[in-house]
Amino acid sequence: MMSIGLSTKKFTVIIEDLVKSKRISYMDAVLHYCETHLLEPDQVTRYIDKSLKEKIQSNAEALNYLPKTSSISGL
């Protein structure tokens, strides 16, 4: 797999900035990053940390792209 020269932390910061500046979902931000840098989405999966993965999942559930996972309030 080809390296894109990023750390997981830097990639997360870039995606967070895209979400805030463009007011788009985390998934859309990842796809936007891939499009602008001529990358396939599978080339960036190694840079998606647990926190970013959870945000992508939450967005996908809110948009009904994924079934909602059960959660326990207070945790």
C-alpha cells in the first residue's frame, strides 16, 4: 500500500477542519479529501483512528446509512 505521507493525527485534524469549514459529514470530508488528493478511499483507511471512525459511524447512523447501534445512556 502506498503511503500518503500523513500521520493518523494529522489526517484526523484535516478531516475535522473540513467538517467544520465546509459543514459536511465526516464521511463526506474523507471522500472530499480523497477526491482532491486523487486517492481511493481504501488508501486512507489506515489513517482513520478510533475517534474518527466513531464520528463517521455516528453520522452514518444519523443519516440512516447504517442501522442505529444501541447505546446505554450515561456511558
